[in-house]
Amino acid sequence: MALRKLRIYTGPETIPQSTALLAEPTDTNRVRVTLGEILPLLADAVESDRTWLSDFADDEVTISSDLNDVLQAYRHFRRPGA
């Protein structure tokens, strides 16, 4: 008969800082939102020529490769004379 050891629960185990969860960045300055949430707001801000847009003009955004392909095709075919 195997001996059983009694374990005392002291709360959730702490994860070492070097371990990444799901390879997600833990930067508290970043928020994940859907394009559907921000697109209407950005479109309105562009149409209204809001000056605060220039504050973020050099910020990078991450998009899916599928969306990038569609946007590149759209850019190509909307050129005048295309």
C-alpha cells in the first residue's frame, strides 16, 4: 500500500517571470480589440479630420495576414487608371 502525502493548499502557484503564457506579450500598454469595434470610430475621426489622429500616425498595428492581403489588393485595384 502506497503512502499518501498530505498537501496544504496555499493559493495559486506563482509562475516564474521568465515563463510566457501562450507567448502573449504582457505589456500593460496594449489592448486587444476587434476591428469592428474601432473601425467606425476611426472612420468618423478621419471624416471629421480630427487632429488627434496625427498623434498616432506612426504607431504600428498588428493585423492578420489575410486582412493584409485584402488591403494590398484593394490598394492595387483602387488606383486611378487601374
